[in-house]
Amino acid sequence: MIIKSAIKILQRREKDDEITFKPKSRMTLKKFTSLVKNIKEFAENITNLDSPIIYENTNSIKNKYAEIIKECKTCMKNMNNMKFPITIDIEDQRRIDDEGLKEIEHFITERNNFLVDELNSGLIIYKQDSHYLKKSAYKFKAQPTLKKANRKFHIKLVFPVTKGEYFLLDKRIDPSVFNPELVDWISRFLTNNPIKAYLEIRYPEFELSLEDIKLPRILLKHFENALKTSDPYHELIKLFEIYGFVIPIKFTYGHKLYRLMDLSTISSSENIKQMKLIKYEDFDTFEVTKIFDKWDNLAQQINEQSHLYFKDNNLYQRNEFREWANFCIQNKFFKDLQINYDKLCPLYDFPEFPSQQEVKSILGIGAGVKEKVLASGIIKIRSFEENENEIKIHVDLRDLNLKTDNYHIFGRLISHDGKPIDSINIIFKCMCNTSFYVKVAKVNKIDRSKYSRLKIAWMLIGLPEIGYYSLNTRKISVLALESYKFHYNGETSLSKTFQIPKNILKNSIICTSFKYPPNCWPNFIANIANIQHNENEIKVTIRRNKDPSENNDNNNSISNEYILTLCILHSENNEITADPSVRTSAEEIEIFDLNLIGHIIQYKKDYGDEVFNKYWSMLLS
């Protein structure tokens, strides 16, 4: 309104003859002309964004406008008193005052809403969805600033798009600036894996960067408390749903043509990833034409048009791309700008965030084995009769509140004074989210004079997301966890080579476990050969642990499928406190050594880098 009124006054002024003006009139007109110039410059600065704008100056922008209005009213009053040929009546003055101020306030509000609405909220990315939260995740130490972007056209063609990249692109997030380990983590929650191609033509107008972000103290306290619980995974997820998982700290505002095209109906081994930075006049060059030709070819394979989408799903065909590019260069208004997230920072990456590595470990972000030692226990075996052949023990897990039965159990029979007994086989069966059973076979063969008050030391290994992660086991690292499915057809032995990390840490523990089908109780043993320090594989031989007095194999066990799981553990402190949350029919809470679960890998100086390890048998299930 104010700009239109000023221009209208200028047009009137140009029609008048300045020669007839008196000196005072001329001075008044000169002042008015200068005022109009100030108004135009002010309006141009805040609409075209030709210079950086600091948000804390919002009030100063409004004050500047009020100052101009005041000068304008004074000038017009003088002109009216002098019966100046160029006049503005009282109604026009009111409109310039009220409507102009309303217009500029609306513009400032609109700009702030457009740019800042999503700044003070974290972005939740979880379970195939993402959205912004209204709750502020952080505070600014310094106000965000705007600056001009490199105003060239960015062209990018990607095929095929991975499911993680598809998820991000669909949310206006550039995967190339997103942490790769987070893309992998997001992909774990995505069930579908559509084959997509993506083409984007982007024209950035300006960039916004957030600086000196400070996380609120209450947020940090909530995360500290979450890590102290027995279900830290789900407690962390709850907090991320409140505060957001990642915080956008760099944005690009501008214009964009884009499209994710579904190519699931075709099979192609082609892999395309092309990016080009061009000027407006380069739209018809060979390199750019070649990119558009590839996009057309992909569209033709599914009988689709090769159009791209603009704001509000407006379509642009290929022959209209250049027209759209010209529109980008000419158009400066906020209402036509789109947003792109160019840098996002996870909450745990901020310096003041507590226990960054522990949070990443619990969530399963980054390299390495995702499974953890979730719980541990000691089972005290009751006294048994001489003629008893086996003992079955029920272990109650209800207090752990496990959400699934996706876990592994490793354990070992030990004497009351902590010595392992490998001559007796133990088998873990019927594993569910509320309990499991342990079978101790051939207990009648135990030398009672040598062993009494037997125990079983065990560990439960799985992903923290199943609902429990003991505070007592969080310093134990799982270096390797591999499973092997096999069928036993009466062979003397089976062999399997497992891939393991090179340069295994000294005093690491190797343990194995067998998983048997229901109603099938064969006894297998895993013999592990010597390994070298610089090797990355280990050979395991599977044998049937059959007593000579037993009858021939039950036919039911011949065709069944079995699973052997090998695990390598390491901890700086081998003392583990058994979980009080685990109840057994004969419970004993105590501290035990990690090496009771398996066998220690030791380095022997006489062998140089060779790992000294006898050819031993682990009678575990």
C-alpha cells in the first residue's frame, strides 16, 4: 500500500511545473521526494533480501517503518498547509498510516512464520514417518542469519534411490548431506523398498544457518534419566518423539522442480548418479540435455510422462523447464519459495549431550554389532538323585518385560567355586518373551565327590529394542555375533567358517549356542580350532555328543534344522553382577566372571602373534 501511494505521488509530481513553486515549496517537495526514495529503498531491502537479515532486527525494521510514516505525515501536513499542488487528503494519510503499517507487520510476521516455524522444533524421524514437533528442542545463543545463496541451477538425477534415500527425499531432506550411518538406521524401520528414480532442478535464493545452539537443561536431564532405566531404548525414543531426533541447522530457500518416479515394475541394473551446476543460459547444453534424456528414457519404460512438480503440485513438462528457470530468476517473493534441509544434526551430536556413544550404541547407530548383552543370571541347581538322568529348570523373565523373543542365550555349567564343567551338556529351549528352559543332560554322570552345588551362568544377547538392557552388562562389548543354519543327517561332523574381526582384543571370550527345534533334544558340541591374531575367520566343527550306550538316532532329529550361533565378547572388567530382575526356581544373586560364559582368548609370548588356544570343546546350547 505504501509503495503504491508513493509511486502515485511521484507520478502527480512529474506533471507539475517546478518553476511555479516558491522556495519553501521547493524545499518541501525535495524533502518529500527524498522521503519517497527512502520508502522505496526500505521496501526493496526487506522484500528482495539483497543483504543478510538478522532476526533480532525485526523490531528495528518496524521502528524504521514507523519513523518513515511519521516523517511522511509531517511532510504531507506541511504540503497541505501550504496548499501545495500535490496534496494527499486525510483519508489517504490514514490509509498510509494504518494499512501500510498493517502491511509491513503482516510481511514481517509472514516472513518469520515462513522461516522460523520449523526452526525451534526438532524433526522426528521414526517408523516410516517424520514430522516437526511444536515443542522447542533448543534455544539460540545467537539469532539465525540469512545470506545470498549461489544462484545457479542445481540439477541432480539419481537411480535407483535406496529406501533410506527415498524416505529423506520425500521429506525434502538431501541424503548427500545426511549422516550415512543415520540413513542406515532409518532404513531398518522401512518395510517397503520401492525402486525409485529422482530428478531435481533447484534454484537457491538464500541460505539460513543456525549458530550457537544450546540444548535446554531440562532436555539434557530427561535424557540422563532415560539412560538410567532398564529399558533405555524405548525411553530414548519417547524423548525423541517429544524433542525430535534431529535438528535442522542449515536450510536453503528457493525454487525447485522435482519428482520421485516409481520404477518398481521394471528391472534394470543401471546405476545413475549425476549432478550438474549450471547458469540459466546453459539449459540447452549437451551435458544437461543428456541428463534430461535419461530421465525421459526411464519414464518411457513405464509409459509415464517425464514432467516434474513445482509448488502445490503444478506440473512442468520438459519443454517448459527453461520457462520455469526464467520465472525463478525474476521472482523474488517469499510466498513462492520452497525449503530444503541441507544439514541436520542429531540431538546426541551436540557437545553438551550426555553419553553420546552410549545413546548411539543403544539405538544401534554406527558400525559394529547391534546386539548387546541385555541380561545375565546365575541359576543354582537343586540337589539331584543318583538315578536322575537330566534336570529341567524354568527361568522366569516376566520382570524383564521383553517385547519379543528375538534373543540368544549363552551359558555354561559351573561348580560352586566357579570352575567350568564342560563334560556335561546344557541346552536352552522354549525361549519366549516371558521365560526359557534349561536342560542339564546326563547329571547322573557327574562325580559328586568332585562337584556339588552346581550352577549355570548365562547371558541373554539381543537388540535393546526388545525392551530390557541391564545396567550391569552395558560395559560388555559384543565384537561378533554370527549364526549358521544346518541340517544333521547323521554325519560324523560338519564344519563352518565364521568371519570375525581382525586383531581380536586380548582376553576376549568366545562362546557358542545351539538352537533346537521343539521336541528334539540331540546334543551337539562345537569344537573351535586355534586362530591367529591377524586372521579374520575361525573354523568351527560341529559334532554329535552321543553316549555309546544310547540307541540309534531318533529319525525325528535327522531332517530337522538347527542353528549354531557364535559370539565374541569383551569387557575391561570381567566381573558381572547377575540381574536381580531374573527369577528362577532356585535363585541366587551374585557376581561372576565373564569368562565363565565361554573360553578366553589368550596371547602367548612364545607364539608371537598367535593366539594360544587349545583345541577345546564347548558343550553349550
